[in-house]
Amino acid sequence: MARSPDERFLMKVGHPMDNGCRLWLGSKRAGYGLMRPSRHAPWGKENLAHRIAYIRAKGSIPVGLVVMHACNVKACVAPEHLSIGTRGDNAKQ
């Protein structure tokens, strides 16, 4: 039986670290976790894992905004470390 998109995502998330980060264990591009597409995934096409984590926990990402890491760890997908802001906000972190 095929796994659901949520099951596929959770299989690639590591246990919480001392700093609260949960690292993506799957594929990466430029240090960011990468989730391959699934035709039943609510997040659609191939996407960065931290964006999927944000969508799963907090809802959609408004057009023109980015998902930022409070921890500055590119592979982190801990929802409590993620927020949205502009590219300028992200550059200031």
C-alpha cells in the first residue's frame, strides 16, 4: 500500500536535537531539504522540506513571502523554528 504524503514526509524527519531543530534526512539541494513530488500531496510539485513543514503546521504561504528559519539551520523542518517574511526580512536574520 502506498504511503500518504504526510507519512512520506515524516519518515524523513529526524528526532529533535538539543536545540529543538528537527533535521531533514532526505534529499537536499544547497543544504535545504527537498521533497520529491507526489500526485496526492497537498503541497503539489517538488518543494523544499521547510516550506512543506510550514504548510503542514501553519497553513499556506502568502504569495511573495518566504519561509524563514529562526535557527538558521537550512535542513531544519521544526515548525516552531519557521516563520514567514519577506526576502529582506530573511536577509536580516
